[in-house]
Amino acid sequence: MHFLKNKSFVLKAAIFATGFAGIVAEYVLSTLATYFIGNSIFQWTMIVSLMLFCMGLGSRLSKLINKNLIRNFLFLEISLSLVVAFSSILVYTIAAFSSSYNLLIYTLSMLVGLLIGLEIPLVIRINNEYDDLKTNISSILEKDYYGSLLGGVFFAFIGLPVLGLSYTPFVLGLINFLVACLVLLKFKDKLIENGQLKSLSILLSFILLILIFGIVNTNSVIQWGEQNKYQDKIVFSEQTKYQKIVLTEWKDEHWLYLNGNLQFCSIDEKMYHEPLVHPIMQLAHHPENILVLGGGDGCAVREILKYDSVKKIDLVDLDPSMTNLGKENPILININEGAMHSNKLTIYNEDGFHFIEQNTSDFYDVIIIDLPDPRNVELGRLYSHEFYTHCYRKLRPNGLVITQSGSPYFATKAFKCIDKTLKSAKFNTVQMHNQIITMGQWGWTIGAKKITSKELKQQLKNLNFKAPTKWINHEAMQLLTSFGKEDYFTDSSNEIRVNKIHDPVLYQYYLKGNWDLY
């Protein structure tokens, strides 16, 4: 009886491991899809849904397997081991040559689901010899679900932030491989009877060599594939639990990318950061307390520190890896002029929405919002009516806010939506734009509590800058505040909706922009 329980235990452990590896493989593929394709909510939804559908399909197809159940189970484990282990390498390799990586990611997701769907009924049938029906089914499914929970915890705390997309898949591959080895050992008597033990042992030895080869070479292959994604040499790359950070270099110039999207280039970043900071700082008249949301690269802080009146700067950026990069990386230190080491600066690594919602003790003269574009629902929260309402509450009576607003020409509806959403939070607004060499036309929206929009625009046009700047001046302000005829960017048809947490329209406007023209 103890012998039978041992075999049953091995089968349940195998399903636990399969549940663990399967769910983590889907998370890996979802992260890859977000990195390469964008729109994280859509990618995670589709990939997990495809996996579950294919699990059902696999379960249906499993009834066609009528003999050699243990051998076929081992083949499935070996196949799953190879598919999950080499998923990242395959995606990065294909991405270096073709734009069809999205099809590959979805195909891999479906294949993982199909293999798991085939396995579970097969294990139930094998274990039927050792448990009665109700115990058999409930315990097998239980172990699969428990494995999925552990897989989620592993991916969130170890897989993505520690092992990254290079080695996490191989951990999964090795888990499936070890399961296959354990099943082979425990059921070798049945395999000997069928004359299958020797051939399966040779096959497993060969698979182990393939996995070892993959582990040794995965980092260099992924670096090669990733390098082909960028025009210039990668000098820094890190996958954090929040995003992929990449720095590239060409001659003496550097580019910063988050999840493959350009944040700035050292050639022209002042044409972005000076309009972001100086107009609003000039309008504020002796600003003392400043809040920066985002801006972990330190460039906005560099410009703020040019004002002697500033006593306190709070910088809120979710990703500690980004702010540490701004503080420690020689390239960024050179660009931000060591601003992240200022004794006036306090860094908070937390969600900007939660910070501004829950912080009840601090009030600010100026709030500068320097966040990535609202290309998904999560980022859209930080461009919402609710968020801007919290900003309004956190500003002093004469306070001002500015937010980067994407491109007025490449994402016109998104640009209009940000303006309308700020107005819905009681701000009087003016929008600005500038031609940035590496980014094209880019825009910002300023919101004021007291100054009317008309007065705000006139004051912006009349600004003369006392702080030392490299690009912005009085003449530039005439261009920054001019869009041609006043009604060109006016939502005259009232078709643009306010972006709200329960009605997240902004990211849809953004994704449906004229990006093909960029």
C-alpha cells in the first residue's frame, strides 16, 4: 500500500510542478508581449485566455490517447520543458529578424495551454489505479491550482525581478525535466515491461544537454536579440519588477528607453525638460515646495534646482531601480548633473496615485508630472479626473501643475483628453508644444488654480527667464504656446470624454493615434 501511495504522490507532485511552471510560463509570455507589443492589459488578457482555451482543447484531445499513458505523459513533460525553457530565446531571436514575434508569442501560449490540458486528464487516468474516483479528481486538480498560486508568487518576487526573462524560463524547463525524471524512476517497472525504459532514458539525457546548452547561452542570445531591437549599442539593460530599462549609446550621446519606448535622448532632452520645468517655475514666483511625479532620471530635478527659492523637492517614482540609476549610473549622473544627490531632494519609491491620495501633511507650490505616455490603463490612472482632483487639493492657493501630454499631432485625441480632464478637476489650462528632434512634436498641459486660461497664456508669452537655460527663452515661448488657429485643438464637437478611473478612455485615444506618421 505504501508503494502505491508513493506512485500516487509522484503523480500529484508532477501536476503541482506543471501548474507552477505553466502559469509562470504564461506570465513570462505576457511580459514579453507587453515589452514587444505594448498594451499590457490586452496582452495579459489574451494570452491567459488563449492558454485556458487551449487547456480545454488539450483535455478534449487527451481522450484520443488510449495506451502507453506513462510514456505519453513523459513525452508531454519533455515537450513542455523545451517549450517553456526556450520561449524567451525564441521570441528575442525572431524579433531580431521579423515583426512576427506577436504571432510566435501567442502560438507559444497556446502550445503551453495545449500541453497542460493534455497532461491533467492523462495523470488522472494513470492515478486512477491508486485512488478512488472522487479523491483522484479532487486531489489532482487541487495540486494543479496550488502550483499555480506558488508560481504567481515566484514570478512576482523572484522570477521577474531576480532571474529576469533570461533565466526564469529555464527554471521552469528544469522543473518539468526533473518531474519527467522522477516519473521515469518511479514507474520504471511499467516502462521495462513495455521495453521503453532505455529509449526514454537516452532521450532525457539528450534533453538535459539541450537545457544546459540553453542555460549557458541564453544571456548572450537574448542580449544579441535585444541589441537588434535598438539602433545603437546597449550600454545598460535591466528587467525590474515594473519595467525594462535600457540605455543605448551612439558616439557621445545616450538614449533612455522604458519597455522599448524612448524617454529621452541626451542630444535634445533639454528641449523637453526645460519647457516641462521653467515656464511653470517662473509663473509660480518664488516656489519653495515642489512635487515631481515620475522623473526618476533626475533631469527635471536638475532644472528645478536652478531656482534658489526651492527648499524642498519630493520625487515620487514607483521603480527604485530607475531612481537608483539616476543616482548611481555615470551616464545619467553626467546628464542630470548629480541632481539626484541634492540635500533638497527626498525620493519616494511608491505609486504616484497612492502618494498624492494618502499624503495629507504636505502641500506644494508646483506639481510636475513627468510620467511615461498613457499607453495602458495603469498609466491612465495618473492622467485621470480623480488623480488631477487630488493634485488640485495638494496645491497651495496659487499653485500650478504641469503634465507631459504626449504628442498633439501623433495622438491628438489623447492630447485633447488630458486638457479636458484637467479642466474637469477645476484647473484653468493652457497647452504647449515643441518640436523635439528625436521625439517629434511633443506637448505639455499647464493647470492653474487662480489664473484664468487667458491670463495664463499671456503670462507664458511674456516670460523672460532668469535661471540659466540651454534652449528655452522669451522667443521660444511664442512658439511653445502657438498652435495656429485657436479652434484647431478645440473639442468643438464635444466628442472627447473625460478620462476617469471607471471610464479609462485616454489610453484608447492614445493607442488609436496617428503613430504610423511618426
